[in-house]
Amino acid sequence: MLSKNQIKLIKSLKNKKQRHLNKMFIVEGKKSVSEFINSKYDLHKLFSINISDFNLTNTVQISESELSKISFLTNPKDHLAIFTIPIEKPVNENKLLVGLESINDPGNLGTIIRTCEWFGINDIICSVDSVDCYNPKVVQSAMGSLSRINITYLDLSNFLKSKSIIKYGTFIKGESIFENKIIVDKGILVFGNEANGISDNLRSILDVELTIPRFNSENYPESLNLSNSVGIILSEFSRKFNEKKNL
């Protein structure tokens, strides 16, 4: 059974400030909860309408009506867990990184996290004004991938200026990703804000400007969805790198 304090804590974790004050965040659904349990994240408490799904001691049996009171989902998914936000790990600069500037949409960030894991990206670097990766909508759309990807928030401009790694930026106009001949297994791919793209400040720091060429003769659509762009560019980078390895 839920206590008033537990309900108050859970509801407070919808707010970024409270998540970071309490160093906790919410995960919902059996699959995502299982992936975080099997990761290096520490489980604080699991609230479940079916505790037999998990052989854990720190589990609270609740009813469907209680779950509906605390769930952030329109259709609650049987289990809601509170996990501890870990201490940020160092960035591995010896592999390809993804940098994100001023990302606003939680669904975009969650999908990008999932896509990065698919293509073997271990580190994502976000500017400090990007959406919090522990936002419930980010956690939900990442579908467990957040438990395995290292997300770091920092001053992206200072990071890029301080590193000698090759810096790629993505733009509406630039060198076609299909014609670019540079093949790298490390460096950083930078993607900008959904509405405005990469800022002029960051643009001045980059080494290569890339674009996904349009294959129709019209000027519409004006741009691609950000998470789709990340997938296309990572796919092309992966293809070129694998071709080089197999030569």
C-alpha cells in the first residue's frame, strides 16, 4: 500500500529540480524496469501490481487504482520504479561521440539515446540547456537504452574548444554525408536545436559541416526530424567505418 509520503515523492520527481535534489528518477513498465535493474543503476523502490514479476525485497505491492495515482503514463504499465541518479562517468574520447546542443523535445532525446545505442555510441554529450535525460518522457522513449548510455551535461562550447578530436556538425547545407571521404572511429558528431540548428558560436569551432542531401526537386519538407537525422548520419558513418575494416 502507498503512503502519502511515497505519493508525494513520486509526483515530485516529474520536476527536474526535485529529481536532482533527491537524486532519483522514475522508470515505468516491466521491460524498462528490468533493464535498469540489470544495469549499474541502483533501485530505490519498486511499486508493482504484480510483485511476482520481480524477485526483489524492496518492492511494494499496490493496486491498479494506486498505480494510476502515481503513474506519469496515460495507460499505466503494471510497474513503477524509483532509481538513483548516478554520479556522471568520464567521457571516453577514444570512440565516436554524439554532441547535442539545446535539445528541447524529450521524445527526440529518448529516441536519439536508443538510436545511439543501436549504432554503438557509448557517450552522448548534451549542452547544459538541453532537456534532462531523466525526464519521464525521455526515459520512456529511450526504452531502457538510457541504462547503458553515458549521458554528460556540460558547456559544449568549452568542451569542443578544449579537444583535438575531429568535430563534425550537421546543417541544412554542407558536404553530403554520402560524398564525404573521411572515415573515423573517433571524434564528435554535433547536432543542434530542433528549430534553429547549431548555433553560430559552435559552428565556428567545427572542422567539417555535413548535410543529408535532399533527393527531390522541391524545397519541402524544409528539414528532417532531429532523431531521424541522427539515425541516418550514424548509419552512414557506421557503413563507411565497417567497409574500411573489411578491406
